[in-house]
Amino acid sequence: MNGAVVVTWNSVVHGREAKAFEVFGRALAHLDQLQKEGRIHGHHEYFSQTGSGPLGIQIIDGEQGELRALLDDTEFQHNVMAGGLVAEDLTVNLYGGGDADSITQIVGQAMTVEQELGYL
């Protein structure tokens, strides 16, 4: 099953702007290396232009098993901890989906649970 790790953050902590660029660069370099190794499919970063919601979003695409391993990766954890020190409200979430087969699998699992509980 495919999925994504989604990292979101809000404004940079005042006075830590230079350090935030350093932390962001290190995180991107690590993800570039993981992509070269074939451990993730890729990563994409976005910044809000409307001012609502998170200021930034990073989407890391890959196979669920590799994404779960990424969450336990020492370098990734280091980058998340460092990010939490330079950015407000940093979050990290794992999602399943991204293609028809993965969505079908997730919906199938949900329907099985609903049937077991007598809701379907």
C-alpha cells in the first residue's frame, strides 16, 4: 500500500529564522538521499500563499512499510525535533492512499470493521 508522511508547520520562531533555513536544508538533503536509495518515492514542499492554515506542508510519498520505517529513522527524528525548535506547531502524520489500489485496500479494511461491528 502506498501513502504519504505529511509534515506541517506554522511560522518560524522569532529570532530563529537563520537556523530554520539550516534545519530545512538538512531535512531536504536527507529526503533527497532517501529518494536516491529508493526508500521513498519523492517529496514535495509547499508554502501557503493565502495566510490560512499551516504556513508550510511537506508531503513525502512512498510505500507504507518504508514510510513507517522513516518515522523510526534516527536522522528523520532528529530533523523533526530540530524543526519543532525553529517552527511553531510542527506536526507529522502518516496517511494511506495516493493510488486506486491503496484507496481500495483502505476502504475495504474500513468496511470489514464496520461489518464486524454490525454497522453494514
